[in-house]
Amino acid sequence: MLGDLVVWYLFLGGAGAGLLLVVAILECLSPQAVAADHAGRFVPPGSYRRFFGPAYLTGIAAIALGMLCLLLDLGRGERVLAVLFQPTLSFISVGAFALLALIALAAVPAAVWAFGCASLPKALMLVDRPLIAVVAVAVMAYTGLLLSSMPSVPLWASPLLPVLFVVSSLSSGIALLTCAVVLTGSGEAFATTLERLRKIDAAVIVCEIVV
């Protein structure tokens, strides 16, 4: 019923959103990583760049790849233009714009952590992180809402399906974040954080099984 490209679009979008939700929360819980100078400018500590930089870039890359899958599935150029310039209240259209918004919001901390753009006002960073979390949750939930709206599969018409997609996306996002940190060689430096994430992931998987 759904093509492979749509399945990859839903999975990559959810996993990328789950990663960005987790990393935004971790950043808020790390006050030493979000200090400001005397002019109120954000100053990213070098040690944290090895964690947050790859994390944000991986989340953005996963979402961008998912959107590419959606564009390839749409096929014809006029269908792509219709989604972008003639938006509707359909779940596909709303989801596509939510993904674009999430990429734009995540680009701000990505510019700081990955590319050293430290001249951004701290107030911008403080506002940006909660927005990332809110939009990320919306992206994680909308995939379940999309499938639950399909009358052809009565089993999916359940309020539990969006919940299932949220916890599944969260677990996938934690796994993707762990891979990004470990594969970039920062696993040992942040071993304690990764161990805590592993325990959280285990709890999330239990919730996923229950749902």
C-alpha cells in the first residue's frame, strides 16, 4: 500500500526528529555547555562540540534524506511544486513543512557546534532549543496520525498509533545519536552520557512494547 520510498521517508523523518529532540534536551540540561560571554554571545566549549556537532548534523541529514525519499516518490516536478507552493491540510503537506521547519531550527545550533559560529546571541539559542523540541515531537507524532487516517486499514485507526510512532522515533533517535557520537570517535569522552542514554532507550523500548 505504501511504497518503499514513503516508508523510508517516514522512518528517517521520525528517527531524525527523535535525535533532535534528545540532543535539544541534553543541551538544555548542560548549563556548562551553553555559557555566554560578557556581551551575551553564545560561547560553545570545544569539548562539547565533538558531541553536539555530529549529533545535530546527523539529525539534519536523516531528515533531509527522508525528504529526498518523499520527493522521489512524488516523481513528477509539478507534484513537488504543489506540495511546496500549494499546501493543503493533508498530513503529507503538513508533515513536509514541519520537517522543513525542523531543519531550519536545527541549523542554528548546528552552525554553532559543527562550524564554530559563536557570534549568535544566547537569547536566540535559548528560544531555538524549545522550538526544536516542540516541532520534533510534532514530526514524530504526525507519521502515526497519517497512517491512522487511512480507512483502508481498520487496525491503524487507533489513538495509540501516534503514541507508538513517538516512542519508536525516540528509540530510533537515541540509537542514531549514539552511532553518530561513537563513529566520530567521541564515544569514550562521553561514555557516561551514552550509558545513561542506553538505559533511557531500554525504558523507551519497554514502553514501545506495551503500546
